[in-house]
Amino acid sequence: MSSKLFFGWLISITVPLVILSIFLSDIEGFEATKSITAISIPFFVVLSIIIYFLAVRAARSKDKNSLTRLVMATVFIKLVGCLAIIIVHDRIYNPESGHYVLPFIAFYIAYTVFEVKLLTDLNKTTRHHGATETNKD
């Protein structure tokens, strides 16, 4: 996946999620959606960008396990980061309702699906190029 395509997809995922959270924040019980969006969307966007560049590097690596290690590390980092966001958000904003977690879970799922697609495409591209180079010999 080219960086132009990556950033296009990232924008096409982020904009609807932000719009959705703006509409949700006007619904009773979802007022805390604005604050969790302001924290979580930048977290997921930055994490996706970091994962993209690390995945491109890992895909080009001679080490066949580098992409697998990257996936395992990102799952752990995302899990810890998400827990930290929710705990910090609760402590700082002390929301009356826990409904804000629903949009947060939607963000998590959307960016996770995006990252899985990204890593799958990079893995396929790497294997395809590797097979092409092997066939030339």
C-alpha cells in the first residue's frame, strides 16, 4: 500500500468517525463523547501512522518474523493505550454516564480493521515481490 493510498484511507475513516461523534455528543448521555474523541482519535491516527511506517520497514526486512512481531507489539501497545485513555478520561472528566465508551469502542474497531487491512496488504505485497524476485533467478 502506497503512502498516498494509506493517508487517503486514514482520512476516509477518521472524518466520518469525527462527524459521528459530533452528532452523538448532542444526545443525552453521550455528552462525554467530545472529550473522548479529542483524546482517542489523535491516539489512533498517530498509532496508525507509526504502524504504517514500521510495517513498511518490517515488510522490506529480510527477517520473516519482523511483521509478526510488529503485529504482536501493536496489539499490546493499543490495549495498554486504550486502557490508559479510558482510565485517564474517567479521572479527569468524571462523566456522569459510561455511554462514551460505545463510540470509543467503535473507534477502536474501525482503526483495528484498518490496520489489519494495511498489514495484510503489506504482507501480500511482500510475498508477491519475493515470489517475483525468486522466479527471475
